Amino acid sequence: MDGFQTILKFFMNQKTAIGYSFMALLTMGGERVFSLVAFRCPCSNENFRYGLVFLFSPAFVLLVIGYFLNSKTWKLFTGCWVNPRKIFPRGNTCHFFYVFGQITLNALVAPVMWLSVALLNGTFYECAMSGLKNPAYLHAVCHSKSAKCFEELHKVPCDKSSVPFAESDELKRTLQAQSQILGWCVIVTTALLSLLTTCCASCQSKVSHLQLKFWRVYAEKEKEQLEQIFQLYATKLSERNLKCFFENKEPEPIPLPAFQAWEDASQLYSFSSSKQHYSTIHRLVEEGQKEINEERETTLDFVDRMEIP
């Protein structure tokens, strides 16, 4: 039993790494399925558009899904049409772009994985670039090749060209090499940007490392218990309403937050160094439902940056 708890604790501590690994496996599996089942290079003048659609369309869909699955997206935009000050508060109009940038960075994880895997495989890029009619690119690829290379490059991915087999195989290898180089460039660039973003957020933090660890644990526990409280009170309220309806009785009062309390608790939280509040609900409980001018800092990055959308 102790061994099982140790293993469970290990997986809970490593859930971020496990989540990203699982996402990477799904991305690689999805790319293979697309390549083997759905993708059929037309080997015509449509090569360029067809290849780019398969390369970038799934990445765009994954980006949209990332926005949808991130709870901060809906905290930011819910009610913004009725109350624009919710996303552009007085004195801090740039806060929207700061928070939306955080959401976008989280949402970009899956699309970048897709692009990296697709470029390393090379199938989509090979089809797309074989249909590119740019004279400079054709001259670079078909340099020292036969004249038919310029005319029938778009047929090379399907082995339907009249170019000699040795040249056709070399052209394929060249296109795949270009794709893999771009794939590694995407991976290296993403890794460097992630490191720089993390380092900048760490350097600007006014909270110690141990307090940040405590904050992450608190945020996770509050989220878990909030779901349980939702279930409990929703069950109580629905049972009371149905019982009163069918038995024709007066309803017993069930205390619930006021409308403004729901509004205040749904706001995105920014840390203030003057008060150790670890969430919006924590702040409301400690200080009540009143407007508070906060000193906004970047500590929120540390709490939310590892969240899997």
C-alpha cells in the first residue's frame, strides 16, 4: 500500500511532464494517421496549397482547441461585451494583452508540437514545396539536374515524373532534408523562447521559491474543492426545488453567493505584494466584496505557466 501511494505521489508531482508527453504522443499518432490515411498528394499544380493546408490547418485547429480548453479564456471574456471595463480596467488597459499573451502561450503548445512532428516527418512539406513555382527556388532545387526537373518537380512525390530515378530520389531527399531542418529550427526556437520566458518571469518575481510552491498547491486544492462544492450545492438546490414543486411546499432557504459575489469571484487574480492572498476567492473572504486597487505583478505566471490547456 505504501508503495502504491509513493508511485501515485510521484505521478501527481510529475503530472505536467506526463501531460506534455501524452500530448506529444497524441500529436505524433495524429500526424501518422493523417499521413497514411487522409493525405494524398495530388502531384499537380495544387501541390503547394494542398501541402500547406495539411501542414497548418491542424495546427490552427489545435490552437483554437487550446483557447477553448483554457479556463482563463472564459474568465477573461465572459461578460466583456456588457462590461468592457472587465478586460480593460481603468489605469491598466494593457492587462488584457498581458493575460491574453499568457493564454496564447499555453494554447501554442499543441500547434508547435504538430508543426515540429509534421516537419520532421517531411511528407506535407515535400508535397507543398514540390508545387512551388518560384523561379529562384526551382533553380536552387534543380541545380545540376536535368531540364525535366523544372517542369515535373510536382510529380516527384508520387514517382510519376520522367526524371531519372537517381535524380528523383535525390530531389525527395533534398525536400525532406529541408523539412527536417525547419522542424529542428522550430523546436530549438521554441525551447529557447520557453527558457527565456521562464527566466524573465523568475527574475521579476517578488515571491520566494517556497512560497510559489505553496501557492501552486493551494491553487490546485482550491480548484478541486470548488468543483466538489459546486456539485454539493447544486445537488442540494435541485433536490429542494423538485421536492417543493412536487409536494407543493414552501422552499427552505439555502444560502448562496450574491450576484456581485459571483462576478467578483470570477475575475482573474493578480498578486499584490502588500497582501498574501492566493486567489480571488481568498481575497474576497479576507477583505469582503469591495473594490481593491492592486499592485499587479508577474507572479501569476509562475502559478499558471505549467497548466495543460
